[in-house]
Amino acid sequence: MNGEQDFALVVDEWFDGEQRHGAATLRVADGRLVGTHAGDQGAALAAQGLAVQRGAFLMPGLVDAHVHLFLDGRSTDPAARSAHLKQPVDVLTEAARASARQALACGVTLVRDAGDRHGINHRVRDEARDAAAGLARVRSGGLGIKRARRYGAFMATDVDDADSIRRSVAELARASDEIKIILTGIIDFDAGAVTDEPQFDAAAAGVAVQAAHEAGRKVMAHCSGEKGLRVAVAAGVDTIEHGFFMSRDILLQMRDRDLAWTPTFCPVHFQWAEPQAAGWSAQTVGHLRRILDAHAAQLHAAHALGVRLLLGTDAGSMGVAHGGAVFDEIDRYLEAGLPMAAVLQAATAAARRHFDAAHATLRPGAPFDALMLARSPFADARALRGARRVWLQGHEVTAAATP
């Protein structure tokens, strides 16, 4: 890391996470944003001895609301990915650190880790509290819960009856920032559908939600398919992760109950764009395209209805690289017809607000976790992938352009 913590920035335009603003001068001191002033106040501040920097567009650091830090998404060879999971915990931990460094270099200053069974996400979260570590901040889901002999062994522990669910959730809540429940398995892409039954019914999932809420924790639910989605809504989970095969009826219930949605296009889009990586047939590629198109239509409907949207990539999944995948996910939101302001809000303030952060937006008092772009993404979305400067708690970090 480099750069002083006390300085001023003069920008042509900026976005605070919810609102777009014109030219302004922003002051940073002791790692926090301490003031904003309309127009260019640079000369006056420089005369007072304050370092003044200039740029085109400033915004809050990005948030990836669904990642698995210990998985390397750049690897697309199934055998290599399987071998990776069998490595010693210290090796997996270093892979997680590398993921957090790469995310930060791309302007992602906060990630929500959606589960690993080794507690690596907790360890990296604790290390990342020191801004000098050069890691994106981590909100850790720790270890999730699932049923025995069902999907999710790499990120969840088994639970049985209601008492087992309560005990497990209470124990996990001591260290986890959220509780994750694996409601459904993965999509059967050959069939183009979720073909297995939900792991929990509404009553059992409700026990987990109640126990989590009593412990002061929100619940994120891995869930796709109509049956599982209806269980998630009935149980009152706080976010639905993935949520493929969504419907307008479920979206309306989510809006009315203030349940958030993290759609995670990236893994499915990669498998559609690079079908040879998974060995998919032409028929399966057609299923993938139809799933993506339906997902985009439901995302558009969710925005129109006012459902809270969080942007997450499922980074660590095959072909989904940490950091850079955020820009791919942003592209999917834009392709679905969402305006840039709504997309950037989903990628910044919406997640922080959902996480009950003390400062959801980049306003005076907030930690200066931010990125500067060479031009406005409102004028050209490609600006997000271009040259950038990144700050974490007022410290400038080494940034990386994204192809």
C-alpha cells in the first residue's frame, strides 16, 4: 500500500452509492471521508498545505456479495478443481488470501464469503481488518448447514431434526457474520431444471431462520427452482442466493417481505459461453441460454417491482475469477435493461445497507473505501474495466485494469 491518508480529491463527477453528483471536492482524513464541497476547491485547499489530487469519476468500493475465497475460479479443468479441494488447509488459506488481494486490486473493497468448511473465510476476514494487509474486507458466512448426503459438503455441515438445527445455528452464529442454509442442490443443466427436492421444508428452514435471528444473524439461502424458492420465502430468509427459475409471484412476496436477491449470473454464463470447459452438448447449451434469458427477464422485473438487489458473482466457481468477475456480472445487469445507477447501487450501497453497515454510502464519516475511474461509467460502461485507482480506509492500493 502507498499514499497518505489526509488529502483532497477534485473530481468531475461522483456517485455515493445511491446518488449521482456533479463536480466536487472531497476531503479525506484519518482514513475517512470528512467533507464534500460542490465544485473545484482544490486551489484553496492546496494553499492550506493539503495534498490535492484530481480525477474524472469517483465511487464507493465495489461489493461482491457472493464469493468463495478459497476456490480459484480461474481454473476450468475439472480434475484440477477437484485436486484443489484436497490440498492442505494452509495452501487453501493462501489461495483465499490471493483471491482477496485480487478482488481489492480490481476495486472490490468488500466481499461476502458464502461458505467453506475449513473456517478459512473467518481467518482471512480477521486478517483483512488491518487495511495494511492489502486484502478486500470480508463478511464471512463461515460454515453453512445442509442435510446429510446432499449437495454442499465443501461449504456446509450436516443437520438433522429441529433441535440439531437450533444447536448448529447457535454454534455457527458465534463466529459467522451470517448463517447460510443450503436449500436446494445445483441446476441439472442437461435437463434445464432443478430436478431434486429441497433439502429443507418451510418448517425446518423456519427453525433455522428463527435461531439465526435470535442470535442476531441474517440468513442467506442457496436456492434455485420454484419449490425451493417458495420454501425460502415462506421461511423468511434474508437473501436468496442464485434464485434461478424465479417468478413474478415470488418476487412480489420478496418485495413485500423485504427479502433481497443475489442473482449470480456468472457461473451459468461462463458455462454457456465456454461449453467445452464442462463438455456440454448443443442441447445443453440451448438450456443454458434459455435459463440465462429467463433469469435476465426476472432480474428486470425485480428491479421494476422494487426488490432489493445485491450484486454477487459466485467467484471461485468454474471460470469465475475473483475481482474481475464483478464487471462481468455488471454487464449481465446492464444487458437485462437495468439503468447504470441501479446496477452500481446493487454493487455498492445496497449490499452495505443489507449488511447493516454503519455507513452504507460514501458520505462524511464513512471509511474512504473508494475507486477512481478515468471516465464516467454513466457515459461509457467500459470505464469500469479500465484504469482505476483504489483506496481502502484512505490507503491507496495497487490497482489492476480488467480486460
